[in-house]
Amino acid sequence: MANKAKIKGIKALKEPDEFMSFTQKTLNWANENKMLLAGAMALSIVIVIAFFGWRWYVEDEIQKASAAFVKARKILDAPVIKEGDDQDTSSAEQVFTSEEKKLRAALEAFEAMEKKFPSSRTTPLAVYFIAETHRMLGEYDEAVKNFERYLKKEGSDGELSPFAVEGIAASLEGKGEFDKALEQYKRLTVAPFESHRARGLYHMARMEVELGKLKEAAEQFQAALDEFPAHPYMKEIQERLSVLPKVEKTQEPEKTEKTVEKSPSTSNG
């Protein structure tokens, strides 16, 4: 037992010496490699500064892009005051003497924003409004091109994607290409834009009128009302139906055993 205790005591005495020896070696290595350590520390500091610097830069760019978009959007909403008008414009940031001048200024601002911040999350919105401004100016080919650019950037999930499809259709309508416009409006009635089906059906019926298909148009308007009793364009539809050929409603057959029973062919679709 005494021998064991003696051995433990010797081991305990050696442990601090071993620790001190290791510490001394570490200090010696650090002293011999001062330049290497200083370089590593400097590199770490540079990386940290670069990380936070880049983060600040990105956030700053986002804020600047958003501010540029808001500025362009305000131009689009600015009042147009013609000579002789006495409208109060004291609260308006900008005033224009014609709708065209206002639209040109807005277009220039949206295009400048996209050019300066091409990768910003706000840029697709600028692309959409570039398209919409071209449409409002009657520049339909440019409008279609930019609406398609928006859809290419954002896909069908984009916040304004259904309105971009509608914008393409409206631009084609403006060009008098009613058959092509009808096909674009039809896209609003099926996936992935089926939540806009009510509007799509209404516009499709309008295109039928433009194409001279009055009977089909009347049936389409009536079908839109039947499917959507609280249709957002109910008043317009009712007014149009009043001057279109009357839609004859087919009477439902009496429910006899024969009509209720489904044949194998109908039950399979």
C-alpha cells in the first residue's frame, strides 16, 4: 500500500511539470511563429469585416432599389393638370401637363431602376410596370415583350403573374388580334390561374363579341353569371346580355328512373 501511495505521489508531482512543459512549448512555438499568427489573425479580422460589409452592402442595395421603385411608382400615380385647371396640387410631389408625359417619365424611372439594380428582389415589379406603362402608351408589342419577361422571371407563382397574362391579352386586344387575345384570356380560367376564372370568362365573352360571334358571346356571358352569381362584372354582363341574342335555357329533364340511372359509359367519364 505504501508503495502504491508513493507512486501516486510521484505521478501527481510529475503532472504539473508535464503541463508546464506543454505550455512552454506552446509559448515557444507562438514566439517563433509570430508572423504566421499575426497573419492568421489579420485574415480572420478581414473575413469578419468583409462578411458584415457585404451584408450591409446588400441591405443598402435592397433599400435603394425599393426607394427607386417607390419613386417611379409615385410618378405613375402623379396628377395630370392641364393648363387652366385650378386643382390643388400643393401636396403632390410631381405634376404633369399630359398623361403621355407622365407615362414617359414613369417608364424612364422604372427602366433606370431595373438597369441600376438588375438583381434586386424588387426588379421584377419594375419589369411588370415597364410592360404596363408601354400598354398604357399604346405600345403593345413592347408591352407583350415585357409582360413575357416578367413571367419568365417569376413563373406562374409570381404575385403579378395572372395580371401579366391579362396584360398580354389586353395588349393583343389593343392590336385588334382578338382571337389571340381570347386564347390568353382563356389562360385565366384554368390552372394555375383558375382563381381568376370569373374575370377570364368575362373577357373571353367580350372577345367573342369582337369576333362577331354574338350567340357564343351571349352564352359565355350567361355561363359566367351562372357559375359566379356575384360576378365582379355583373352589371356590365347584364348590360351586354340586354343587347345580345337571348340565351335559351334548356329545360332539365324530369327525374325518371331512366334519366337518373347512369350507363357504364357515362359513369366512366
